Amino acid sequence: MPHLTRASLAERRTQRARKELAEQLTEEITDNKRKSIARLHFNAKSQWYVGTFDADKKETRHPINDLEDIYAFADIIRATVRSLEA
């Protein structure tokens, strides 16, 4: 069994949080069609991004440093959900 360090446990928690957030940010809308309300970009360790969508479904990437930073985009994400529900 591999030795678990605090760093590896923290990394596992971060990966789990990323997955849960990605699942939460896909909202199920009518007719069982899934539509993106936001997109998380964790491709690079040095800089993460949250992508938000406008009325024309154009994505804008915003840099974030921590998962908690997505709360700054709550109003934009809520507006996207409202537009998809309409």
C-alpha cells in the first residue's frame, strides 16, 4: 500500500472537488438534454480558468487561482441558467 502524505491527500481532495464541481456545473434542462452553464479549465497547474457563456453561447475564460474563486461568477452563471430555462 502506498504511503499517503498530506500532500497526496490534499491532491486527492482537490481532484474530487474538481470532479464534483464539473458535475454540478452541468445543469439538466428539459427533454433530458444537458447544456453547459459554465466550464472549468484545469489543464495547466500554473493557471486555472472558469468559462462562462453569454446569450450567444460564446465562452469567456476568466482566470482563477482557487476553486472558491468561481463564486465571483455566480451572477453570470445564474443568468446563463435563467436563459436556458426560458
